[in-house]
Amino acid sequence: MSPFNYKELSFQLSRILGKTLYAASSSVKNVAFFDGNANPLADVPGIEDSFMDTGKENYIQYMISADNKFSSIEPFGVIALKEGRLFLKGVDRIYSGEPKGVTVVTEELGDPILEQIKNSVNKEIVIWAEDGVMLSTIPIDKNAFGNRLGTAESGENIFATATINNREMGFSFYPIEDFDGNIIAYIGSGFDMNTVNDIFINNLIRFIPVIVIFSLVLFLILYSVLRQLFKPLNEIIGITEEISKGNYKITYPPNNIIEFSKILESIGKMSDAIEIREKELVLLSSIDKLTQIYNRQKTEEILGLEIQKANQTSHPLAIIMLDIDSFKAVNDTYGHKVGDMVLEEFVTILKKNIRPTDFIGRWGGEEFLIICPETNLEGAKTLANGLRKALEAHSFPIVVRKTASFGIAEYIPEEAVNAVMKRADDALYLAKKRGRNRVEGGPDSN
């Protein structure tokens, strides 16, 4: 084929591709062809001339280099920053039996793509580059994050907050690299921190697979040129959807495109990290931070389950409510730091003296609840007296002596949870009224 005919064919082909790409979305695109020496053959200029590829770019030179001329190179995506604007580029070879040149599809990373990314992850998206916010799906000041991203360590993921329209927003930023591996920008996904009630969501945001987001973008701009990417991208999307549903044990299909193999490997690592972190967060969400025992919410949950079990098996169940005597005086006299030390040591004594089958939780302040499965009123009284004596004999830091009052109650079959709790609470009140450092509960406590 003569150079003239080849150039003419390339020009016609680029026109067809350009027309197809324009029909795909409202974003402006440029389709360019280069011969084996990186000389421009033809292009469909959807972007200003000053932003067109010239053939001198590293990613084009890489494709036509002598070292790579006869090697198998798969198509890849490139992010480029030029004159304060970001561009997404899909780069592939032109073949006619052997590599004959390079084709580059370019689309500016602008508001339409940002909106598509936002819809994909259901989060607000921010692009930070050149010392300020460049693009955003939400109105935000250019200097909202200061220069924190500009001074970040290379390749570091960053979590930053900003006040936007009187809302505190949290953003997880991931570095964007160009073809040479230089960080040229950061993409951040954000959420309204005031609406986040689940600690897992607050931490999961740090693991959003940004590399998959860019794969989705490349899918948009390259699907007419690089059809062989369809299947692996769909597989990746399917995998990320499974991960979002909490299914972390996924079999990753083999893939002969090295870029997607790396993406799948990254997703696999991300999935494992999320699973581990989720388990940690589930545990953290049920534990009292200071005393490291169950918090009230988890204790209520356990009590409900044990009551269900007691109703089903007709086995006894008892509870013990206890309160540190005159604890307010500790805080007032020595300060909250000493008070916290007393609480921590108090719980240590309780944990050493309850049985393996018992559950202990912090009910609030200096009040605690012990759930005693397979235990009647007498058994609960014996356990409570043992705890009372252990506390009475213990030497606490600074305050030296500290006692506790106990109220016990045995669950009556089909009784409401509030009813057994009230009987234990009333017994605790009676123990306080009768002089503290006592165990009350049962018929003899009236």
C-alpha cells in the first residue's frame, strides 16, 4: 500500500471512529493516528490544536521504540496534565500483519466524566492539581484543602476534610500518575461526615478502588477502538459489585492483558484488606473504648439473645447490675484521668472473677451489667458477693479503696426485657440506700 493510500485510509478510519465516539457521549474527544516513526497521519480534532498529540509524547515513543517494535504490547490508558487541564488517553497500536503505527483517543477529564464517576461510586468527586481544586462535582473553594496534597509523600493516599456549604465533608484522595509515574493530580471521593453513623462506612471510604474508577472512564472513551477491553472491564465491575455487597471470597478469572491482571491483583488485595478491616470495625463498634468490654448496645443485644435462649430451653438466666460507690467523688477530687484509671482497674478485677460463660458490659458511666446464663438467683448472689469482696480487698491507684453495690434479678420466663432490668435496677438502688457495698435482690430484699 502506498503512503498516500495508507494515510487516506487512516484519515477515513479516524473520521469513522471520531463520529462513533462523539455519539457515545456529550464529551469532546480527539482521535489521532501516527505512523511507525510517530509522524502524525490524521486526526479528528475535537480538542484545541494546542492540546493535540505531536508524536513526541513518551507514550507514543514507547509504542514505536526499537525495543518494543516486535514485542507484544497491549493497549493502555494514560492520564496527562497540560496547561492546567487533565486528559484521559487510550493508546493502542495499528496493525497490518505487524505494528504499523499508533492510535490515540483523547478525552478531557471534565464535568461530564466527573458526574459519571460520581454516579458509579455514589460519592462526590474532587480533582486536585497544581496547588488547588481543579474540578469538582460539588461547589468548593479552590484552596479548600490548603497545600496538604502538594506536600504529601509520593504515592500516599490522603484523607482530608473541608467545610462546604456549612457541611463537613470527608475526602479520600488517591494519586493520579502520568505515563512516567509522576504524580500530577489527586482524585478524591467524599461524603457528608454528619450523615455517617456507621464506623465501617467511615473507614471503607479509604479503600474505594480508584483504579477501577479510571478503568470505567477508559471504558467510556475507548470502547470503539479497544473492544478487547470489554470483557475484562465487565468482569472487574462485576467483582467490585460483589465486594460492595460484602462478598470478599471471589474467584478472579485469568486474564492475558497484563494491565487488567494487575488491576485484578490490586482488587484482590483491596478485598482482603476491607474484609480484615470490616471484622476489626465490627469488633470496635461493640467495645467500650476505655474499658475494652462490651458497650451498652452490644450488651443489650447479648441480653436479648440470652433471653431468647432461656425461653427456648427453660434454663435459668440471671443478671447483675453493679455501680461503683461514690465514684463522682473520685472525679471531683482527683480528676477524670484518675477516674478512668479506677474504671479500667475495676473492670480488670471483674473480668478475673466472673466465669467464662458470663458476659460483662459497661452500661453507662460507672454502672455495669453482668449477664449470667444457666444461673439462678442464688448463683447470681454467690457470684456478686465474690465480686464485692474482691473489689473491697483491692488496693486501687491513688484512691486506694473503692467498693461497689450490686443488684441481682433472675429472669422469669416470657418476661419483658425491661421488667427484669427494672428489678435488677431497683435492687441496686436498694443496695445504695442500705449503705452501699452490698448485694440486694430477691424476696429478702423487699
